[in-house]
Amino acid sequence: MRNVKHPYPINIDLSRKAVAVVGGGAVATRKIRALLDAAANVTVISPVLAPEIDTSQVTWRQKRYETGDIQAMDMIIACTDDAAVNAQITQDATHFQLVNNASDKTQSDFFNVAKLEDETLLLTVSTKGKSPATAKRIKQTLRRWLDDQHWFKGEDQ
Ligand SMILES: C[C@@]1(CC(=O)O)C2=NC(=C\c3[nH]c(c(CCC(=O)O)c3CC(=O)O)Cc3[nH]c(c(CC(=O)O)c3CCC(=O)O)/C=C3\N/C(=C\2)[C@@H](CCC(=O)O)[C@]3(C)CC(=O)O)/[C@H]1CCC(=O)O
Ligand SMILES: NC(=O)c1ccc[n+]([C@@H]2O[C@H](COP(=O)([O-])OP(=O)(O)OC[C@H]3O[C@@H](n4cnc5c(N)ncnc54)[C@H](O)[C@@H]3O)[C@@H](O)[C@H]2O)c1
């Protein structure tokens, strides 16, 4: 995130929102999984898609990114393997769109978080962009602790 010391944490209902994922590789696969969990309407813009991305659950625009592609989108995840393209996407977005640039945290309006979720609980972990691997480890430690307390009834995430 650009210069924010204390980001605003929220849980968003994405079921009426259009989300563009630009890029169709490993990072896109992970982000799309969480977006579909949240019932988002996902459009993927990428010439190639990883086989794990189910084309029956997303709209696939099989092309390289061009300015204009994200115009009607509420939220955009820029995760191509070309940092210049991801930077262009951040630049093309207007102030009322939310952009996550997966290759440059100084060009993001928001960061994604590690989550632990069952029917009644949603726990999220963020290191404010400093160490996603640490966020994942903390999540796994929390999962074991919650299991010991019998407080968690979810699947592995
Ligand atoms: C939490 C999680 C949620 C999610 O999936 O979105 C998430 N990253 C996850 C996984 C993950 N991330 C990376 C690998 C590969 C590791 C490896 O193999 O090398 C893996 C896979 C893994 O660890 O399994 C590497 C990586 N990540 C970022 C960069 C770029 C940079 O740092 O600038 C690079 C290096 C790229 C490079 O240069 O190569 C950036 C971001 N990643 C964030 C979130 C945001 C900050 C989160 C926070 O504040 O803590 C932030 C800033 C932006 C964002 O993406 O929103 C999810 C955990 C899922 C879980 O819960 O299991
Ligand atoms: N934020 C995170 O969690 C995180 C984690 C790991 C890596 N990264 C960053 O994300 C980037 C992508 O990583 P990956 O493992 O998904 O890469 P990848 O190589 O698996 O996938 C890249 C995808 O981008 C697509 N692409 C390339 N140029 C394009 C263009 N002009 N328009 C549209 N799509 C285009 C390709 O077709 C491919 O599907 C890395 O370069 C790295 O900087 C971020």
C-alpha cells in the first residue's frame, strides 16, 4: 500500500461486484479461488490460463492486457509476470477502483490477507505487506491452537 500506516480492515461482499484478474498463472489461481469463495463475478484477462482455473466459473478474455480492459471493473488484481504491465494497470485505474498490484506493494490500494474460515469464524492475518510467508505460518499456528480449543470446524485452507 502506498503510504498508509494503519490500513482499514473490512470484510467485503463481492457478489454484486465485477473483479478483473489480469494474468492467469500461479498467483491468479490463488487469488481467483478466494474471489470465487466470496461469490465475486470474476473476469480473467490473459492470453494463457493455468489448468487449475475453471473457465466455467470465470469469464475469460483471452488476450494481452490493454488500457480500457478494466474500465467497468470495481476491483482489479494485476498479477501478470510483467511488472511494467502491472504498473500500467495501476496507472489506468481511477480513484474509485480498488487495485492490488501483486508484484509491487507500493502500487496497491489493498493487500490480500491469509484467512481461516468456518461457519461462524473468519480470522485474517496480515503482516502489512512485510512477509506473506510469516502470515501463512501464523495462520497455520492459529489453526492448530483453535483445533486444540475445539473452536474451529473448517477445512484446511
Ligand atoms: C496472505 C496471502 C493471501 C493471498 O493469497 O493473496 C498473500 N500472499 C500469499 C502467499 C504467497 N505470497 C508469495 C508466495 C510465494 C512464495 C515463494 O514460493 O517464493 C506465496 C505462496 C505461499 O507462501 O504459499 C510471495 C509474494 N507475495 C507478495 C510478493 C510481492 C511483494 O512482496 O512485493 C511476493 C514475492 C513475489 C516475488 O518477488 O517473487 C505480496 C503480497 N502477498 C500478500 C498476501 C500481500 C501481503 C500479505 C501480508 O500483509 O502479510 C502482498 C503484499 C500483496 C498481495 O498479494 O495482496 C497468501 C498466503 C496464503 C495462505 O494463507 O496460505
Ligand atoms: N502477491 C503475491 O501473492 C505474489 C506471490 C508470488 C509472486 N508474485 C508476483 O506476481 C507475478 C506473477 O506470478 P505468477 O507466479 O502468477 O506468474 P506466472 O508466470 O505463473 O503467470 C503469469 C501470467 O501472466 C500472464 N501474462 C503475461 N503478460 C500478460 C499481459 N500483457 N496481459 C495479460 N496477461 C499476461 C501469462 O499469460 C500468465 O498467465 C510475479 O512476477 C511476482 O512478481 C506475487
